[in-house]
Amino acid sequence: MRISRIAAYRVELPLHESTYKWSGGKSVTVFDSTIVRVETDAGLAGHGEVCPLGPFYLPAYAEGVRSGLRELGPHLIGEDPRQLAKLNRAMDAALKGHPYVKSGIDIACWDILGQAAGLPVCELLGGRYGEDVPLYRAISQEAPDAMAARIAGYRSEGYRRFQLKVGGDPDVDIERIRAAAAQLQTGDRLIADANTGWTQHEAVRVVRGVADIDVYIEQPCLSYEECLAVRRNCRHPFVLDECIDALDMLLRARADLACDVVNLKISKLGGLTKTRQARDLCVNAGIAMTLEDSWGGDIATAAIAHLAQSTPPELLFTTTDFNSYVTVSTADGAPQRRAGRMAASTRPGLGIEPRWDVLGDAVVDIRG
């Protein structure tokens, strides 16, 4: 079996809640997503999705996905999509860096592998645990009372983990955390996610200002070194996200005891293959994980679900259902939220079928 075609489709994903806001005044109203299709000479085709959270979040941007595919794609025609390790070596040799460009191809090839084997992707990633996995809900940055008020509504949808977008003025963020914590019930978990938005001294002020609150502190500062300094002045459970972008950083964080939870994003690491490597390292080290991606719709959510459901439950802190945030459905068969949880498909591969009436014509088309 050989890759005979790589195509990409651009789709806009508007939000149900109009705008998503986080640290530094950053916001998005419509996400620019790229659906990647990999076709083979055996008649099987797989799909992946890459949706950066705007060009100001990570070193990734939507048009960069498509430009990167035009550069990378020709080198992969004729490769066997089932040989994932070999394929990733070929991608890394053909294009240095830019892991997010490679992610959609890698996911699509896992989809093909699952179809060829007659197994869901989660079975190939290590085996299915349980019936479903727990979801968190991100709470877009607003005034403290407005953010706190959203918790009851999200809890009514089944969510029990709430990721509060902070990373602004430290005094206001202390109010946000306290107001949200006052709404929690037994079994709820609150994560204060600064998305790199605080300086080191601001982060220390915040963690001291909420010392009596049961809250997780996530990625307070931009650099790993700053986060580590805050960690050493913090009694709260600590989450690292943006600075964990490769296995070497994960190994460093483990050696430094820099976190209790790590957030692994599929496209940040370069696809399911490399995220599985990081996931398995965390399992062996006993580090809990949030498993997700930067953003996306139905296909990204399907990939997240398969990764999450093949992870031991005691080390899966939470995961997410991005397709419930957006108003456009790009594929049939994707996981759907039920009582704050979701389940990976039991069909072969990712278990999805793209909606071609939504995707339209290819904007990248590479053939052998």
C-alpha cells in the first residue's frame, strides 16, 4: 500500500459563544481549520485535522499548515502510510521543524492503519479503557462574576472540570479564581490557566493570593525556567502546557519535578505518533495528562478521543470535545458529548466520514 495523493481542505469554524478570549487580550471568533486527506493506491483514504489557535498562541498558523503541506507532500508520495515510525522519519528529514504541519498527515495515516487492520485507532494506540473519558470546559476570559456564573451552566451539561482563562491583571485574576472556586461542588476541579500570560513576579503574587483555594495552576509564564521558579514557590498542583513541545522538554520537566500534570497537544508535538510516545513516557513516570489539541472540529475531536481512551484512566486528568464549541460539523461519526464525557468510535480507523458538502474543493492537491 502506497500514498498516491495528499489533499487539504480549508474550513471555517465559528464558535457557539461568538468569541474565545484568553491571556494578553488574545481572542478568536472563527477558527481556520485544515482537513488533510491521504489517499492510497489500495483504495483506502484517511483524514486528519490541524487547527492552530491563531498565529499568536504557538509557533503555528493556519496558512502555514497548507504551505507546509505543499512543501512536504511530494516527498511522501509512494510511502507506505501504515509504517508510522518510518513515515515520521521521512517527514522530519524532508521538513525540519514545523511539527504542526506534519500532524494532519500522521493522524490521517493512523486512520488508514486502523481501516487496514479493521480496528479503531484507540486499539492500536494501546487498547481501549472504559466506556468513555471525562471532559473539561474552557471558560473564556471575562469579568470575575461572569466567569463564575458560567460554571453552573456548564455543570448542567455534565462537565466537572473547569479551565478558567486567566493570565491578565493579577488582582483581577485572584478575583476570578476566588469567584469561580466559590461555585464548585464536591468532585469538581478548577484549573487556572494563564496561557503564559503572567510574568514571574505576577504569577508568584497570584499563587500566594489564592493559597487557600483548591485550584490547579497551569502554565503561568512563557518560559520553562520561569514556570519552574513559580512551581518552587507554589503549593498548588501544577500543570505545564505550552513549553512542553517535545520529548526532551518532557524529560527535563520530569527530572526537575516541574509539574504534576502535563498538557499534551497533538499538533504541538507533530501528530499521534509522537504524542503517543510522550503519553507513554508520562504513564511510566506517573505524570497525569490532559490530552487534546490546539483546537479543531469533528476530526480533531475524534483523534483526541482515541488517544484519551487508550490512556490509563488514573493518569488521564481530562480531555476535550472541541466539536461542541463550534457551529459547523465537518464529519459524520465523530464523538459527541454525553453528560460531560465522550467515547471514541468503535469503527475501524478514526470512525469518521468527512462531509464533502461542507469541505468543498481542495486547496492543496498533491498527486503521484
